[in-house]
Amino acid sequence: MIYIHQAQYYETDQMGIIHHSNYIRWMEEARIAYMDEMGFPYRRVEEAGIMSPVLNVQCSYRSMTRFGDRVAIEVKLSSFKGVKYEISYVMRDADTGEVRAEGSSGHCYLRKDGRPSNIKKDLPELYEKMTEELGRTESGR
């Protein structure tokens, strides 16, 4: 899936480029949009009493983004183990295709009491969608 983000003026730093912390926010925006596109919005996960906290995040910066640039964020499910999953991101200039940053975020599914959620049992439709999506990612579709 490709998510488009329009770089905003308030995201810039004193040098007039996008501050590095914003790329992490963009990854989060893209992950939520990815779940929407997958057909299982994050709101449904929360309504089922499940949370999906961030376990880790990584971002490598390749080139600068400036105010007004459009960034195309390619989002892929790179692993899914039932409770834990990882999303990968490639952020490119939407016009030139130049890579701006690459990253990943690791997450898990927890019940509201903080215990791991067995998604296969607790949200079988989400488990099925994520398993299908991982299959598409691994086959290159």
C-alpha cells in the first residue's frame, strides 16, 4: 500500500527541513491507513478490547524532505506471528521517487489488562486478514 503525506511547515526544523521525529509519526499514520485498506481499521481492534503498542521503531534517513514535499510511504507487513508483527516502510519523494527514509515498527496485541492477546482466537477475522496480507507480501504481490 502507498500512503501519501504532504510535508507541513510546522514539521520543519531551524534548517528548513523536516525534523527527524516526524518520520516516525508518518510511519504511524501510514500503519493506521494500511489497516484501513486491509479492511480491519484499528478502531475495530480497540473496540474489541485489544491494544497494539509499539515494541520498537527504527528509521534510517537517506535524504532531506522539505516543507511542501509530497512523500509516498510504501507500507508492508514484514512479519506476523499471531501476537507480534512488524511493519516496514519506505518513504520516497512522490514526484522523483528518491528515497527519503526507510524504517520499521514492531508491535504486539495485548488485552486491556496488559496480557498478550491470541488474535487467532480473540479476533479471527483480523488474524485471517493479516495472514493473507503476509502471504501477499511474501509472494511479491
